[in-house]
Amino acid sequence: MNAAPADQIRLLDVQGLDVRLQQLAHKRRSLPEHAEIESLTKDHIQLRDLLVAAQTEESDTAREQTKAEQDVDQVRQRAARDQQRLDSGAVSSPKDLENLQREIASLAKRQGDLEDIVLEVMERRESAQERVAELTERVGAVQGKVDDATARRDAAFDEIDGEVASVTKEREVIAASVPADLLKLYDKLRTQQGGIGAAKLYQRTCQGCRQELSITDVNDIRKATPDTVVRCENCGRILVRTGESGL
């Protein structure tokens, strides 16, 4: 394949821009905010799960407290009715009076036991409420950190994407001036060779694979016409000759 020396030099410009695009893609993937957001998101999920558990516990103890208070109220009302019967004198039988007094005493003890249960449930509910408040605050704090890291990542994305658009446009302009067959070969080699399809020959060394050419290869290149597209015998990449090639 033949191509004017100037076209081959422009191919190096295209290669330089392609390398820059690779660097920008790597930078975009490797932003420290990615790991930060991932770590914070895990923390947020764990805290949110703990918060749901705490809210469930608070809800359960609230229902338990309501039930216990209702039980106390029922016993209190029954004791009040019995006391009213006792005070009214409607019960005259000594045996019935004894039974009624025994029931009132039993209800008083039952009421005391139930009120103790209410207090115990209230303490557990208060503890659950404090836990909900604490976890709510922690979830909010972590969410704030996630939002901050996301904003920083998105700002970095905007900056990188802006440069990608600029470099891509410049590449399109320069690539359009390179002969189609030469550009096609370059793109094919670039895909095969890890993103480097053309390299400068510097001091008899291929800058693509960093291998020094043999004397035979150097002599063959010396004999080639300036418009001959030469390839590195070691890596197969297009070798672009310049005044620094050492020929």
C-alpha cells in the first residue's frame, strides 16, 4: 500500500486522538466517585433496612400498648361497676358481699399488673422511637453524601464528555483527510493491537511495541520509497517514518 508521507504523518495525529479518547473513556470509568457512591449506597441500603425494622418494631409496640391500655380500661370499668354495686347497698347477702369484695381486690391486682405491662411496653416503644429517629437521621446523612458524590461524578462526566466531543470532532476532521484505504487498515490494526494501529519509528525502534528493528528490517525500510506504507515486523503495526527514525 502506498500513501503520501504527509498522509502517514496525519495518521499519527489520528492515533494520538484515538489514544486520548481511550484515556478519557478510562478516566470516565475510573472516577473515584464510582467507588464512593457504591460504598455509600451499600451503607444506605443497610441503614434503610435497619430503619424499616425499627419502624416495624415501633408500630408493633404501639399496637401492643393500645391493647394493654384497653385491657387496663376494661378492668378499671369492671372494678368501678363492682364498687358501685358495693356502695349502693344492693348486695345484702354476706356471701355475695364477700365475693364482690374479693373480686374488687382481684381486679385491683389485675389492674396493677396490666398497668405494669403498659409501662414496660411504653418503655420499649420509646426505645424504638429513639432508634427510628437515630436511623432516620443517619439515613438522611448518608443520602446527602450519596447526592454530593453523585453531583461530583456528574460534573466530572460533563467535563469529560465535553472533551470527548471536542476530540471526536477533531478526529473526524483529520481522519477525513487520510486516504480511505490507509484509514481502513489503520482501524483494523488498531482493533487487533489494543488500540494502537500506527506508531512512529523512532531511532530504529517501533513506538508501538517498543522493539528495536533488526538491521535487515532497517535496510528494507531504507530502500522503500517515501510513499510506501511500511509495517513493523514485530507487531504488524503501521510504521510512520519521520526525521527522527534513525534511518
